[in-house]
Amino acid sequence: MPTPSREVHLVRRPEGALQPGDFALITTDVADPGEGEVLVRNLVMSVDPALRPRMSVGQELGEAVMGGVLGRIEMSRNAAFKEGDLVNSRFGFREAFVSDGKGLAPLKPEPDLPLEAYMNALGGPGFTAYGGLLAIGQLKDGEQVFVSTAAGAVGAIASQIAKIKGCYVVGSTGSDDKVRWLLDEAGLDAAFNYKNGPVRSQLRPLTPKGIDVYFDNVGGEHLDAALSSMNTLGRVPVCGMISGYNEAGSRTSVRNLSNIIYGRITLRGFTAADFMDLRGRFQSDMAGWLREGRIKTSETIYRGIDQAAAAMIDLMKGVNLGKMLVRLAE
């Protein structure tokens, strides 16, 4: 018997900031799984800034938006999966789907850690922060670190890993409430609201010893400001360019690129695929840090597939503190 499901489709290429009319909520029926297939009921959906560029180029119109999601096997005719198993996939922005098993990654959560942790600190954001900072940024204990969008999903984890490594850490964020969270909960040494004035004029007095590693989630003005304060042989792991995601390309000029030459600075973009060999070590380290309370997390959770488009729009406005999630089912 078919399973009713709702999906969020991209129906219009966004021009500038996302609008509700760019999306449509579609009701459909998902057929029972055939031989070798499974029916997955999605539980918790990830909403990520990296989805935005694909909406301009790559994401098919009239189809469900593809994004990270954690689901449960509801029916199985595939020997590799049992009913009740939890799986990660990229088949988000929908309540249910049928799969032949390709693209499904089994998940066996620790009973003492919340399920949301596997979409946050123990999931993609945590792994991106961990590998980006330690493998790409080559962070050394006690260095001077700056993290942009430090109260976001990846930035919050990167900032706290740097603190665990004994570093002096400065973070930028988009509200005074988030500044307080970074100082009081995440334990950063300094933080500022980039909306309160030019990034460079706020960053410079907070980094009197310069910057050894700048973890870049933003690009644009943040990157320009960081380059003006980088120490010799500094490293810039580039995780995202959210300042330009509402455009086909970033329109903000970076004027201090010559500092890369004279400061012998390494600036490198990356994805998690660059350090998959660290997965086991990451899971062990992060689970330990969470249990010890050394990593603090925050999630902004919307409820229901009908709120998924609003969650994506609000994410790009910076409404969220920490990881943006949509809870689809209990």
C-alpha cells in the first residue's frame, strides 16, 4: 500500500535572497519497496548554507531539494538493512522515500548521546570543523585563531576545538545574543557582532598578536580583514563563502590578497572528502568531548516538512543559533 509523503520542491531559480515562492510543498505517494529496496521514513533533516549555491546552479527544478537527513528503515526487502535501522542519506526535504540501498549510510548512535548530535557535532558540521581546522589548517596548540560565523553549525565546533587545543580564539557572528553565547557558553576569548561596524576595525583590537589560523566560512569582508592581520606562515582553511551565496558569485572584493605573498600565507579550500581518513579519530575525540562537556552545541529546530522552506530562508538570514534542523518525525 503506498505511503503518503510530502516533499519540498525548488520551483524557481532564486534571484538574490531566497523567497517563499522559490519553493512548493508537494504531496505524493511512495510505493512499497520492491525486491532489494527499503522504505525510509525521515526523522531529522539538516538545513545547510551549502544548499544555496546549488539552487542557482545544479538543483533540478520541480524536484525535491537534496540535503542531509537521518531516517529510519520502515520496510525492508534488502538483506543489508533491517526494519528500525537508522540511516544517513542525502535524500532530505521529503518525509519518506524508497531506495535500493545506494547512498544510505547505517548509523548506530550511542545511547547516551542525543540523536541531534549526529546531525551536528558528530555529523557533517563537526567533521568539517575538525578536519578543516586540524588537517587543512594544520592548527598547533596555543596559536591565535579567528573563526567567522562562529555561532553557526561549523563555526561553533571549530571555535571550541581550537579552545581545546589551548588557542586564543576570536569569533564573529551576526547578533549580540550570539556574541554572548560564544563568550558565556562556548568559552571564546573574544567575539564581536559584524553588523556593528567594519569587520577590520572590530577584529584588529581583538587580535593583538595577529592571526595564525583563520577558519573562513564567509569570504568577502571577513577574508579581507583577516588577511590584513595574518601572521607570517598563517593558514586560511576556506570552508564556505556565505557572503556570496545569494549571488552567482561573491561580489565583495578582497583587497589584501598581496599579503598572501609577503606573509607566505596558505589559503586552501576544502571539503570533507579531503580527510576521510580522520573519520574514526574524529568520532572518538568528538564523542569524548561531548560527554566531558568540552564541546557545547546548540540547535535551532523547526518542526514539520511544511517548515523546511522557512528554515532554509531563515538560515540564510542568520536567524539560527548553531545547527539548523527540521524535525520531521519522532
